[in-house]
Amino acid sequence: MFTYTMKKKTTLLPSVLRKLELLGEQIKLARLRRRLSMKQVCERAGISRSTLGKVENGNSGVSIGTYAQVLFVLKLENDILKWAEDDVLGRRLQDAGLVTKQRAPKRAKS
């Protein structure tokens, strides 16, 4: 039995694509600063040279796991934790939805 499923392509905004390109550039610069060849990073990350090229170009079709593995090889894996660390918008939305309890009026003394 053969089942064929098509992957759904996600369209990203230009601003998001640019950020991925910047991430790729930063990964490439980190590799070069460490004087690691593409071959060395590929072997350590368990990926092909073409996949590393896609990572360094910020290709949106590369899995986040692959980005994480390359960052691990470069000893930058803790940077992933910074991606959504300071959620300013989320905190503002949360604070706006908080309801403060009002005190009940004091009872009159009899």
C-alpha cells in the first residue's frame, strides 16, 4: 500500500525571511570565526554540505532541528533559549486581560 502526502508550503513575510537570512549569516560568521570548514561542521552535525549551505543562507525550508544541531556544533545552542525569552507583547496582552478584584464594601456597624 502506497500513501502519498504533499507537504504544505508556508508563505513567510519578507521581514521574517530577512531575519532568517540574518540568522544564516550569523551562523556562517560563527563558523568562520571558529575556523571550521563546512565539511567539519557537516560531519559533526550529521548533515550534508548542501543542507549547511541552506542553513547559512537562512533557508526557511530547513527544519529548526537542523538549525539547532548546527548551533550545537558551534557551541551556540543556548542562544535558542533567547529567541522568545523577552515576550514584551505577550506580557502586555496578559496584563491587559488581568482583572483586579475589588474589595467588598465595608459593613455598616449596628
